[in-house]
Amino acid sequence: MQLVADRFAMHDDERVVDLATGMRVVLKMTRVVAGAAQLQWTARCDLFQRLHHRAIAPLLDYGLVGRFVRFEAWQCGPAWSGAVEAAARARTNAADCLRAAGLAATDSLAVHVRQGSPVVVPDIGGGEVSDTEPETATDVPLAVRGLMTIQRSAVPALAEMFAYVPGPRPHVAAVWGAPGSGKTTLAIELARLARLNGFVPIAARFIGSTYDALWRGRSVFVVDDGENRRSCPLVHASMQSPLPHVLFVAGAEEIGRVRGLPLGRVSADDLVGAVFPRRMSEALETDARAAAEAARGLPERFLRLLWSDSVGRHRRRAPRTSSRAAEQPVAYGGDERAEPPVAQLPSVAWPTPGELAALRRKVTDALAKLTRGRHAAAIRQLRQTVGALIRRGAWADAADGAMPLAATLLRRGRPRDALKVLDDVRTFAGRSGGDARLLDAAVLAGEAWIDLARLDEAETVLAAAVTSATTNGDRLRIATSSLALARCLFWRGKYDDAAAALSRPFDDASAGVRARRELLAARIAVGRFDIRGAVAATAAVAETASSDAAVRAAVAYATAFVHLAIDDLDAVQRHAAAAIALARQAHDPLRAIRARLLLAEADRRRGRSGTALGHVRRIGRMAGTLPPLLKARVELIASIATSGEQASGAYIAGTGLPALALFLPIQAMRERSAVDPLVADALLILRACQTADDELVVLRDVCGRVRQQLHAAAVAIVAGGPRRCDPIAGDGGRVDGAVAERAMAAGITIAPHQHDGRVEAAAPIHYGGAIVGALSARWPIGSTYDLSRASTVMTMTAAAVAPILSAALAHRQRPKPPAPELIGTTTAMVELKRGVERAASAPFAVLIEGESGSGKELVAQAIHRASLRRDRPLRTLNCAALPDDLVEAELFGHVRGSFTGAVGDRTGVFEEAHGGTLFLDEIGELSPRAQAKLLRVIQEGEIRRVGENLSRRVDVRIVAATNRDLRREVEAGRFRVDLLYRLDVIRIAVPPLRERAEDVPLLVDHFWREATSRVASRATLAATTLAALARYHWPGNVRELQNVLASLAVRCGRRGVVGPSALPPHLAQGSAAAADKWRLDEARRTFDERFVRAALVRSGGHRGRAAEELGVTRQGLTKLMARLGISSSSPARDTG
């Protein structure tokens, strides 16, 4: 048996089972093809993966296996062996539906069995998606049609659990809804997203089966659909593979103590809009709407009504029955359901009367030996007894006997052996169905991982145990698992988080557990430098301690530890010696070693290095048998005793155990211990704000630090302004601006809370008596981290970044480098500039029309730089420069394996331009298919990367440009009229250069100075050359003029005057041929020049009087003189 595509179990008999659904699948695998063909395959699979059709097998998943093989997984059983007529009917219905949708379909489709009925599996090379639906699509009966998956808002909210895994803890989320609301379809969508993000999706009932070997060492996405046969599947998964896992629970009602989302009902419009093919006659549309209203917003019920023979009767009356029988899931159920394989255990011998009672007495006897200190004999007896119980199938008794065996091994310093026993307990607990046993085993496993100094694994297992105990409402296991988790966090140096873990109720715990809680709280208080609280905690426990030697040894040890922190060495000596004596009495050798290490440190501080090293050497003889956590303490004391305290910092950093610093003197402890992350990060933020050169870099760094500390999916800093939510910096994904707006409006910090499928929080940023922005954060819906300190962290960070955010906003208000100027003074250019100003001030789409080279991209840049989005990105895509098979990938991005060369995920220009402007040049070159995709994005504000079934929200303003007449393109059927209406909200026409010949001299002056500066030339253009350039008709518009002048600057000398003979031959000939056309213009220009000169002579060179005489403004006269080449120094030139 092997795992294929991180999701499917292939048995030795070639049966393939989908681990996520537990259903049989047909797995079709072929070689990856190149370019357009692979994209066509991806588009085809995307369609079938979203299509629900009675005659077509559901496509559960598709993608790549390695780099060169692609797969399709169709949910169905073996080949159909029933009636030939039924198979022919299925082929006909499937082919009719596909052809009506414009898809290629043959009559030789393979037929398989699903839920006792025949279904077809489309050919892997067929079914290419067409751009349009045939006219005959309107006549296809509803019973032959299918339904496309309706995008639910829960999908992107839950998908964040896979995309952002900020730490070792698991995620747990739930979805609830009425039967038929689409929970099954949602689970299938999430399973594919989990696989794409590196998780192995697996049904909860398969946890604990022989399938476990397939996903060992991997993170899993556990799907609990209400048919879970395993207790606490998250704990099972964490104990087998201590990595971050995700548990998804689907049910009919809300699940207490688990964050989740309701799966609401779907509107009738959305149901009708999802019918496939979409085009239908008016009568069919009426029938479909009647079925949608009768379905009451439940997609699966709507699908069955759509396929029923009485669909036309829904117009007369809707059924009143409760229709429980119609609530069976569309995708699950039937003869193809696979049972979880059970691990082969030793053969069961039926116990004789009294045999189990005798074995239980042996377990009791072994426990008595443990209390007398006969550990070796007790361990042997427990192993033998547990083996006998296993052979008799007494799983609960075997678990009860294995638990004290594991605890004994752990106390004897053998955590690896304890983990092996606990793995067996996991199996026994799964077979006996005992949640309590499994949770107890998880707590011991977490303690074993701590002793192995594997704190990530410990936190994973213990967080899963706390979550499962909380979900079950088991207050005793909540206490024990929280205590172990607090110990793990203590060794990680996260003392505030450890204290928060101990804040859970311990009322139902035993006296010994409560005493351990108080003693751990004392050690945590030392880490927080609350020495007075630590002393009070140990004193309180000492007063109420029982006569049990083990408890009294723990109290004496904790008291010695606290006194070591305050350098009360006499008290350390006294309590450590008592701890050693009591530990021997309790047969707890590890406790005695820990107390002896305190004696060694006390002797070292007294200057008795020889005595301290004697203690260390005595312990060192057992170094090979000590657990790694204790061995690290021994090595630290030895290092300090031989090399001094200055060597401790590097050693502690290398171990990954920050709490080791608590065994140093108080001053060294303050210098080298892991300072509370809240304080440390606040200090770093303050220092960065005081020394930063680039404010935006510092703000991004701050967001990253806060995100790491809060285990958030995203953190962002926004500025308050006209748009009320202008992103300045961020880390992670996007943060919705609504929570930041609410925080700025209220002026107070909004604590983490669930809202619209997100867990979010925000803190306003105050500066100079005003609110200048907000710090906002978002967490995945299933996060299991404690967010009680998030408000404090965010409030402190908001205060720290306020000055630097104010400085960043001040820099943004400085004048920016001017945009490329739209040069020209003609009436056409004046109107163009006014149009740009109007377009920039409005938030709507813009369509720029103009010939090639006329400056459409400059107009788009001017619109962006003058708009409210000027501080956000401007992205450009030339639609004519890309092959049709790559346009979608460029626009929307792609996921790994979507086509040949797609070796990783990639964002498209829509995502890159989020919050800004997207300039689509030559949009008239888009294919009809790409036009349909673009229209959907504009309408819904959502994109889907190629090969992905997850929608992403985008906020983009589109500026499109074309050199075609799109209205004629619509008439010719080459451009969608509905897309034109979406783009043609504001239309700007860029005039060709031949229609504004008066602007040529200004453009020539600008481009000539630009070209000569780049080649270090001082050459000038002759007046005759300028005249020749002005007479040319410029079919290539401004771009051609710019290129001609650049060529002249390179070909001509660095000095002197460039005459018309240097112009390209075609331009000179064109100018000569156009000379006749320019005679009237030349005459008019000559007249204007003489008329203006005469007015200047009569006014004595006074421009104000001359302008008044000519009937123009003084500014207008100045521009007129510049255009006519009249020098201000010689107004009285002879006018002839």
C-alpha cells in the first residue's frame, strides 16, 4: 500500500481509496504535456471538479504527481457491469450536457458504478472548454443538466488554516448547517486546498487504522463528518505525528467550545445561476426558479428537485414534506464506501472465567511494587501483564496497565521508552473508545517530549490534548493537560503564556495536581522576576502539603529553586538537602539529581568550585542515562564552573531552552534570560523608531514581530484619511479594513473577536492629539492560541509606532516627482488633460481609445498618479504581447503544476495591483474566453488562480486601452458587449499627432533635449528641420516622433546644427509630398505672425496693450508669440 498524490491510498490489489472521503476512486494518470494543452487540461479539470451531474462521476481532485505526471481522481467504483441500456443512457445524458455547454464529448465514454448507478468518466484528453455555448443549449431539459459548485464565504475563511501555520499548535474549526446545505461539497473543496498546501487530508474514521503508516511524519487535515469512529482524532494524529494538524468538524448544529461558521442557505438567484449549462429557455428558467424556491436554499435538495420528473409542477405548488429522504449527500454514500483497515494484532485468546480478574490483580500488585521502590520488577510484571491482556482483547485493561508503565519509565528517565508504550496506549484507547485514557496518554507523551527537549513536539501534543479536553468538557483533563502545557511554555521562556495556561480552572483536579500547579506557578513567577509572588506560592503549598514524600520533595525542590533566585544560599542548602532525602524516600531519582544540581550551583556561588564540580562529576557518571533536558542542566553547571558565567549565554542559546537562564545569578539572569517577548519586542520597536532611516521598512518589521508574537495570519498598519483605511505596511495576508475603521471611529482597542468568518482585532494609533491610523490583526478561524494578551500587545505597539507612522505620513505628503507630462497646448490636448483630471477624481473604470503610439499608457499613468490610489501599485499588462494560453495565468496567477513550467505558486497582476490600478493595454486582443474571465472578476471582485478552487477578493481599478473600435468589434462578435459596458464607464480619446500638428514643435523640443542629454550631445535642430518635422503626417504618432529624434541624436555630430538632410528618407519625402497641403497653413501662419508683430509695434512693445488690441489675454499672447517664433526682444521687426 502506498500514498499517491498526498491523498489517495493505493492498495496492493490496485484499489484506490480517497483518504479524505473514504470512497473508492478511479485514478487516471498521464504524462504532463506542454503549454496550451496543459492549460486546457487544467481548465477542463477545474470545470469537472465544480460540476455535479447525475451521469458524470464527481472529480474529487486533480494535479501533479512529481514534475512529469498528472492525475485525475474520479469518485466511482469499478467498471459498470449492469444493463447495457443503463450505460447507454448515462453516456447520452452526459454527452448531451457537455455538448450543450460547448465541450467536446464522444459516445465512447467509460462507464463506472457509483451508488449502484452507472456514471461516465470523461476522457483525460477530451472535454476542452469552448468559449461560447451553442444555441441549442437553451433546449436541454433540466433533468439532463448539472449544477456548478456555489462559492461559499466559508471556504476562504477556513482555507487560512492551511496557508498560515504560525507555530506548532493545531487548528480546529467547525461548520454547521441543515442537511443538504453543502457541507460535503465544502469538505471536498477544503481537502483539495489542504493537499495543495502540504497537508494529507484524511477522514477521522481512518485515524488509528493501518493507513496511519502512509502519513506518518506529515501534517494532516482531519475531516470529521459526524461518522467518526475514533475518539479525539486530533490527539490521535498529534501523538502519531507531532506536527501542526487541522481538524475540521461538520455537523447539523453548532458545536460548543469550537470556533466555526454556519453554512447558510443559498438564494434562489444563486441556485438558478449555478445551473449548467447556464443558457436556457424562458420556460426552463421558470421551472428552475420554482425548484430553487422549493429547495429553501439547500443546494443538494435543489439538485434532486432539478433531476426529478416532477420539476415542472413546482410552478403550481411547492412540496410541504420535510423530505428527509432527499437529504443524502450528493458526493458521499453508496457501494463504493471503503471501511478503515484494522491493524493486525496478536490473535485473541478467549479468556477463561476469572482470567481477566487475575490479570487485573497482577497490575495492582505491580503498582504496589512501584510504591515500595521495586521499579525493575514492577516494569517487567507490567509488560508481561499488558501483553497477556492484549492477547485476550481486553483493550481497556491493557491501556490501564500500560499507563502506569509509561509513567514509571518517564520517572526513571527513559522518555523514549515511555513514548513507545504510549503509542501502544493510543492504539488500545482507540479500540476501547476511551477518551479519558487517550487524553491521559497524550499528557504523558507531552511530558516525555519535554524531557527530550523537543518542545515543538511537546506543544503540539499538549495543545491538541487541551483543545480536545475543552471540547469534551472534561475538566479534570483540562487541568492536567494545561499543567503540562504550562511546563512546556515555561521551558520555552514564554512565562506569560505559561501563566495564562495555568489560569484555567483546577477545581476538579486532585490535591497533588493542584500542588504541582502552585509549584510551577512559583517557578514561572521567578521567570517573570516576581520573587515575592514565588516565595508566597511555595510557602502556601508547604503549609498544605500532604504527607506524601513525592509531593513534599517537589515542595522542597521548588522552595530551594526560589531561594536560589534571591541568592539565599543557606536556604538553598537546607531545602535542597531536604529534597534529596525526600526524593530517595519517594524513590524519585531524577528529583534527587535536580536538587543536587541546585546544591552544586549554591557551592559555586560561594566560591567552592571544587565542591560544585564534585557534585557535577557524581551526576555525570549517569549522564548516558539522563534525559536530554536534565543533561542540559548538568552541562550548564559544568560550563559555568569551569569557564565562568560569560560562557552561559552561547550555551543557553544553543540548547533552545531559554529557561536555563533562571539557574544563573539574578543579575546574569536578567541579562541572559528570555525577557518577556512583549517587553523585548516593545523595546526593539522603540529603538527602531528612534534610529530608523526608512519608516516603511521599520513599520513592516514591526508588523512581522507582532504577527510572530500573536501567532496571527496577518498584521497591518493603516492610516486614517479620506479613504479611512489606507494600508501603509503589513506582514502576512490581507487584513480587512473594517475592523481598523471601527477602532479609529471608537478610539479604543477592539479585542480579538469573530466577525464574518474572521477573528480580528485592532488598536487605534494616537499621535498629536489625533487618531492617525490603526494597527489591525487577523487570525485563522481555527486558531487554538490564547489571545487574551493580544489587546495589550497591540495597544503597546500602537503607542510605540505612533511617531514613526506620523513621520511616514508626512513623507507621503511631500511633492512627488512629476508624472510624465502630457505635452501640448492645442484644444484637443487641453480637453484631454481635463478628461484625465475628471477620470482621476472618480473611482470608475476608464477606457482609453487611440491609435498606436499616441500615448495611451502615459494617460493611464497620469490618471493613476492623480487619483486617490496614487500611493498603491500600478501594474501594466499588454494583452497583445502574450499568447492566449498564458493570459489567464498572467491576469489571475497560477498554482504549482497548473501547466508545464508552473513549478510554484505565482500571483497574477490583479493580486499585485490590489488596492491600486491595473492598466490593461490592447484589451481588444483578449480572446472570448479571457474576456469572460475578466468580466467575472470585474463583476464579483474575486479572482481564482489557474488550477485553484479558492476565490480571493481584490480591489482594483481597471484602466483599459485599445487601438480598435470596440463597438465595431462587438458588432462583429469579437468582443463581449457586457464587458464593454463594464469598461466604458469613462471614455478618453487620445488624438493622433496629425490632428494636433501645432504641438509638434513642443514635442520636438522635449524629446530632442531628452535624447541629446542621454548621449551628451549639444547639437541643435535647424528651423528647416523643424518645419519638415511639423509637415510630416506621423502615422506612428508620438512614439514614431520620439524614435526619429533619438536616431538623429545618435547619428549626427555632438555639436552644430542638424539640417533636414539628416532626416530619414521616407520622412523627407513625406514632408515634400505634403508641402502642397501645408500652403494654406503656412499662409495662415505668416499672416498671424505679421498681424501680431504689427500690434506689438503699435503698442510700443507693451504686451498688455497689444493683447487687449488683439482680443486675447496677456498669457494667450505669450503662448501665441512662442508658437509663431516671435522674440520678445524684437517686437518692431519689419512687418512688410
